[in-house]
Amino acid sequence: MLRWTCFFILAVSCFAQFDPEGAHVDLYFPHLADGGPVKDQWQTSFIFVNPHPSIPANVVLSMFADDGQRLSLDLGGGGASVQAVTVPPLGSVTLHSAISFATTVTGYAIASSDLPLQSTVLFRRIMNGVPQQEISAAATLPSTQYVSPATRELGIAIVNIYDVPKNFLITAFDSNGATAGTSVVNLAAHAHSSFDLSDRIPSLPASFTGSVKITPSTQATDEFLAWTLKVDGLVTASLPPGRLEWPISHADRITLVYRKLLAAAPAALAGLDINNVNLNAFGVATLTISPEQIINALGRPGFVQIDLSLSQLISDSPSELAFIVGHELGHVAQLQHGSTLTAADGEHDADLFAMTLMILAGFDPYGGAGALAKLSMASGTPNLVAAMFDDLPDPHGSFNARLSSMMSTLGQACAQSPVSGLCGAYKAVIHPNFPATAPF
């Protein structure tokens, strides 16, 4: 067992970047608190950990007040609503609020990173200068539903992430699952609210225990940010995350996949001995997430466009989405290079480049087959997939042809210098029960 563990560590560290559970490039903190009278103060700390072994992560943290406007918070360098920091490879950065407000100020924060980070927020309660307790919670993502254990004094924080007002329904259930009370929270654009459950549903008995569900009441597909904390007198404790794991937040998933692949691009291009392409240069491959109701993806000079509908077709497979995003990055690289990168056919060449990026970024290149199969399925239905998907004159034919040669493409990808010699280790770690004849 020890030998297998050592092999796993060696194999993972030498190529693909596998991230800890919960690491993300979009980091949402649905609550922060700072200040208060000396007898009862709050301090908020943000901790960022970079799991990448060789690339520093650049993160920008933005703070917002309850009304959704920018909140100037002193995190050690004076008051500011935006704080930018660099987290070293395998390193960490902690930002402490300075407890600078005479009365307790609440709000929320959103961080954006160019690499997936682990992130935690700590709330410290200080009474007469003496720390009394500390509560931690991991960064979260938007969801269409939140479920949590509850007592009458459950602490709830909720954020409207939209540019227009939204309403959210709070429903309390007793220990038998029967509805014990409801309340609607009305939030202005980008507004934040925090309260005890009893503030919203005062009819709950003092002995109430059960659960609480938060759902949108303006539109069923509305997403929001939420956290809950167990409150028992002066004692406050964190609770397990309550957001739905699926359906996912597609904009956040697209951003995560795009930034992970972009981080792997320098190593991929260097390994292919291509020195006139820089996908990380400003304005070369800017991500555009389109809400248009047609399934499409594009790689053009200056940008990569991924439609939300395409991510929704891919559904809950980040590796399948990574193949599509990597393919479009391949087209941008071809345009900057002035020709294809390693193969004569442009589509096949973009597939090979996508797989190289996927291996280096920690995605499964077998996801390419799933992505092409879903696109082939969807292109068989009129008006579902763009007639010129990715500028292809015959998308359906292209999907099927590339799908039928996928095993060969995998083999060719493994023969390329950026990942040659690594595919065997990857196969042993990720696909240990595959037949010996599998190309990867």
C-alpha cells in the first residue's frame, strides 16, 4: 500500500495538476463581519492556499456591503474595497480585517483567481479584547437551492448575485419533515442580508429543531449565495455546506476549466517547441461566456466563446467541457502561429492540442469522446446546435469523424513531447483497471 501511495504522489506531481476538493477560481464568501463595541467585536480573515506545485496564483478579493455597494475594509494596508495578492506555489496568504468599525459592519466578498485555490473564511469573536471563539467556512459557489440543519436561532446569510431585485423563500421543516413556517426575503440588486431564523419566522417554538430550505421565489432557475451557522447563545458553530452539488453554476464551471487550461498552455507550447504563441498575453484568448440560446463554441482572434447552452449540454463533466474549451484554445493558437501546430488538419490538430492541455491541467482526455458524442447527438436535432458550430460547414459530420478516430487521437496525443512518457503513469493512476491494450 505504501509503495502504491508513493507512486501516486510521484505520478501526480510530475505532470497533471489535480486540485483538492473545493478548490476553485471563483471564490464566494456570503458573509463577512468587522468591528463593533469593545465588549463584543468581530474580525474576518480570508485564507488562500495555492495547491499548484510550480505556478503562483494571482487573486483579487472584492468586498461588498449589505446594500451591494463596494465596502472599504481594512485588511492590513488601509481601507480598500479591492485587495490583490499573489499566492506562491504550495503557499498561502492570510488577510485579517483590522476591526476598524465602531459598530459591526456586515457584507460579503467575492474573489477571482487565475488558478484554483483552496479558500477559507474565519470569523473571530472578541469580547473585551479577548478572543472567545472562531468559526470557519469554506468558500462556496452559487446555487438554486440551499438546505441546512436548523434550530430557532440558526444564523443565515444570503446574497442576491443579480443586477435586479430578487426574492427568496425560507422554509423551515420540523424533525418529521412537516412545514413549520415560511418567510420571503426581498433583496435588492447585489444585496446581502444576515439574520437569525427566528427573526424571519418568529412563530417557531423555542425547542424547534429540524431543517431549513432556501429557494428562489422570483424564478426557479435563479441562483444565490448562502451560508448558515449554528447559534446557541454566545456559542456559534459552522455547519456542513448546504448548496446543491448539481445542477452546477455553469458560468463558474466554464471559468474554472478555461483558467486551468490557460495555466497549462505555456508548458504545452514549450513542449511542442512553439515559441511564437502566447495564449496568456493580454487580449489573445479572452473568455466570452454567451447566454444565446443555441449550442455553440468559437475560437477567434482575441477570444474564445463558450455558450452557456454548450456547458449545459455537457452537464456535470468538467473533463468533457475541458476538451471543447481546449479545442477552441487550439484554434486561437493556430491563428497566432499562422498555421496548424502539429497536424495538417485543423480540427484534428485542435483536438490534439486540447488533449495535451487536458493532461497537463489534470483533466481526463477520454472526456473528448463524451463531448463529441453529446455534440453529435444534439446536432441531429434541428435548431439545437448552431448551423456553423465552431465555423464548421458540417458540424455533425465533423463530430462523428473525430469521434470515430478518438482512440487514435489519444495515442497521437501521448506521442507528443509535452506529455510523452507521462501517459503510462497517468493511465496507472486514473485508469488502473483499463485493459493493457488501451492507448492511454
